[in-house]
Amino acid sequence: MSSSFDVVVVGGGIVGLATATALTRRQPGISVVVLEAADQVATHQSGHNSGVLHSGLYYSPGSLRARLCVDGRRLMVDFCVRHGIDHAVTGKLVVATREVEVERLDRLHTRGTANGLRGIRRLAPGEWDEIEPHIRGVAALHVPEAGVTDFAAVTRRLAELLEGEVRTGWRVDAIDRRDGVWQLGGPAGSVNARRLVTCAGLQSDRVAEMAGAEPTVRIVPFRGEYHRMVGPSEKLVRHLVYPVPDPRFPFLGVHFTRRVDGVVEVGPNAVPALGRHHYRGSRPDYTEFLETLKTPGFSRLAGRYLATGVTEMVRSRSSRLYAAAARRLLPALVTADLEPGGAGVRAQAVSPEGRLVDDFAIVRQEGALHVLNAPSPAATASLAIGEHLAGMLD
């Protein structure tokens, strides 16, 4: 059975549902359907993350990532307030543990100010004792705008509120365009629409190709594994604590997050996932992993970060090594107070040159938009991303 709509959105994660919401707000009365392959929304990245409300500290001023993060954080906090979703604007510390990191910390201060973070403060040792008394370092930034929420709950609420249809268990196997109409097919049936938006996360490059687009990047899945703090050590961290990121590497390093449920997570690391849905405890998909190995640019990427990658994989198997990395910030942490926590798989776009794409990547096609890269802070920025995409589709 076929059904027709004005717009079809592929992907029932937080970005897809935020986009569908923005479309119905901008164009009252249009018919919108969201197609999600899993049996419920927020199954993948939207439901497997730390829940951090990012401030916009790290991103290049003027970039789409920076602007949408700052705008999106304000929208997200307002959404959580209006709909009673657990959240807390706790602030965070970014801590330099060595003198060599102080200059990088000062550059972050300048960048954060340029991105509109007015409450950001530089702190000397001792000045952050009231914020995080057990954290040690030579200097720190306090970023009061950062916080935490439950992005899976936000996604579910967006689905409930949407003035349109959300169809779960609806995998898209084929996309075609005839006479200006998009035709999508799968085991659940077929859907027609004048306009198409794909926000398919871990499958974004495949879905875009299915629609006839020619993505210049490919998705390489990275698994981020967390540990959970228990016992006496759990009380040593109050809010969010991050190291100063090393510009040689693409990720933020091992940090501490007190989530809205009170659990303190440590991590994540970043290791290649053996499949696009290879979570902790799930079976590897070696066919997909072989596809990753053949991805243009992957060998260059692996060569560039070989030593770091090996370290991450070894540390992934050792609570002792994980604790040693965390003790750079929290010397009082006891190894026995760490236990394996959750894990998520990040959809990271990689260029043919082996570079990680560090901004949101959106590809236009006649009558369609494809979100090919939406890394962190996409959840924080999702409501602003949705407004941005809806404007582009207009």
C-alpha cells in the first residue's frame, strides 16, 4: 500500500525529528512522515550518548557547527523546561594538567568568547575548589553554559508532539524520483513525497547514494566506550570535567560526566567499531568492518593515528589503564571504583584524503537534502539544525 506526503524524512533520531518539527512549524498544514528503520525512535546515536549539553567552546568561530551549537543549546534548554524533561545547566571545567596545555587553554578561552560564551572564566589552582574540589591541574576554564539532559527523552517527546506521522520499523530499501516525486520503498510498503530529507546517521552515506546523490565522504563508525564510577570515588566529581583537547587528535579525551540520573561516566575512548551497530555486548559485523577497511581514506586515517588507535584499543580492555588516564584529572580515583558502562557508535564522515570532517555536512539534491555528517554537538544543536534544514528546503 502506498501513501503520499509533502515531505518524507528518513531517520527517526533527534535531528530527523527536529527537522520534521521545524517543517511543520514553518509550513502549517503540510503533511510530513518520518521513517525509522528501528522499532522505536532514538535507537542509535540519539539514545547512546553522554547527554552533555555542549556550550560551543571548541568549534571554529563562524562555522556552522559553532553557530548551531550556541543557538541549539538555548533552544534545547527551553524545550526541556517547557516539556518537563530532566536537565541541568551545571557548567563544566576544562582543566590543563601541564604547563604545555595552558596556551591551548587560553586559545579555547578566546574561541569560546568569540562564539558568544559570556560567562566563561579563566581559573588558577585553588579557584575551582568550590566547583570541583578533587580535580587537580595548573589552570582551568569554567564554562557555566554547559550542562546535561536526556536526549533520548527529548527525541521521544519530539515524536509525540509531531504534527505528522512517525513510522517505526520502516526500513528504506529503495529510493527513486519520477516526475518530481520521490518514491521510497521497503518491506513495510511504499511512500511518495514531493520533498525528501535524509538524516540517517550511521547509514547516511548509503541512504544518500540510494537517492542518487554522490557523497564525497564515507561514514566510518567509531565506538566510544564509557566506564561508570561507583563506590567512594563516585562522590569525587560533581558536574562535568574535561581535559584540554590535544589538537593533534580528533577527539576530546577521557572526561567526567555526571548525567541527569546521577551516574558519573568516565570516557569515552574511541576505537573503530566492527560494524555500524557494534555496541558493547553486540555481535561484530565483519562484513561491514571489511567495508570500512576498504573505505577510501581509511588507510590514510589509520596511518595518521596508528599509535593513538593502538593505545585506545589496549585501554579499552583494561580498567587499570583507563583509570590511569582519568587520574591525570582526578588523582584520588580508585581503579576498583570503575566498572564498564555504556557505549555508543559515532557516525564519522571521512574524506578520501583520510581527514575527519569536523563540521556538519549537508548535500543538496533537486527536491532533497542529505545530512551526511552530524557529529557532536548534533544532539545539543538538533533543534537549530532542524530550523536550518527547514529553511534550506524552503
